Amino acid sequence: MTDKPDMGEIASFDKAKLKKTETKKNTLPTKETNEQEMQSEIS
């Protein structure tokens, strides 16, 4: 086994066969939202 990857498979890869996907951006909650959730869990 060698440390170098087999570049032959990468060179022959066909990007046209990939399916189109839709991505959604997930945003992190704000500090205030976190504090509100923590308070509601304690109560």
C-alpha cells in the first residue's frame, strides 16, 4: 500500500452523472434564543 492516492479514478470521474441537490443553510441560534430555551427547560 502506498501513501499516494490513485489519481486515475479521479481523472476518469464524470461530474455529469452527479444528481443536482438543493441545499439549505442552517443558522446557529442566537445567545438570547439559547438562554430562553435553557430557562424553559429549567421551569
